[in-house]
Amino acid sequence: MAPIFKFHIWDDPNNSKWDDDNEDGDEEDEEDEEDEETQESPLSKVYYGSTPFFNAIHSITGRATRVFKVWEPESDTFVLLKDSWRVNSTSIKPEGKVYARLHAKSVRNIPTCLEAGDVNPTSSFHRTLTQLHDDSLRSHIHYRLTLKEICVGNITDFNDTKELIKILRDALIGVCFSLFYHIF
């Protein structure tokens, strides 16, 4: 039997809107957490999940992304949880903010982001230290988001060519609207 994991999502309240006035991404959370692993705050939501259905944690490139189907006990629903390390840069918006802006512009064919935020924002344990060296690499921050829609299929698993074309068409519509509104 696979182990059950408990996940905390610290929802960044700024994900609910796109803050055009603050392009530097200076939002800070003033909440103090006493115990980073178990402390729950009003900004924290708990989910339970098991083995990831996508796991790139051992990839030498990328952001060590893992994707889980998780259960949210308050509403008794299943959602998708994406666990990764985002680049700590003011020029690269967190994924939750991108989803918020896409939805604000009514872009079609994109998933619904429920919560998104840095893992325990007040803790230094969820940030890399590589940037402290002279020949520094990019700093990363542990980041999680949940999406309402769950698709555990593979793009190569389609019934016929018509279904594949519909999938590609829907993806292109989302990308074209995103480019039209200068979201990326």
C-alpha cells in the first residue's frame, strides 16, 4: 500500500488578482509560523494524497516538478496538486499569478487555479542557497498550486485523429489568447 502524504498550501492572497501596480513582485506575508511542518494558519489549506502520477524530481534540468491527485477534506473533493521549485525572480511571475491573469482576461481552455503560493513563506528551509556563492545560480523557492481540473491522461492516448486535433486546437486557442493579452 502506498503511503499517504499531508500537503499544506499557503495561498498567496495576491493570486486572486493581477497586481499591475506592483510589477516587482514585492508582496510579503507578515504571518509568523511557529512550526513549519505542522502549523496551520488561515492561509494554509490541507490536502492528502499518495504517489505522484508525474514525477520529475530526479531530472537534472527543470524544477523537480511532481503532480498529485489529492483529496481536500473540507469540501470532500479531489483536485490536482503541482509541487515544484519556482525561480525566485521579479521578472518571472509565479504560476498562480499567471493563471489569475489568464482568468481575469477570460482566456479559454485553461485550468482553474484554486490556491497557489510558496511553501511556508516565512521559512528559509524552502529556499535554495545556491545564490549565496560567487558564481551563483538562480535562486528557487518551493511552490505549490492546486487546480480544479484533473487530467491524468497522456496526449498519446487518444481514440482517433479527430480527438487529437481537438486537443491541439484547444491548446492553441489558450496560447493565442495568452499572447494576444501579453500575459507571457
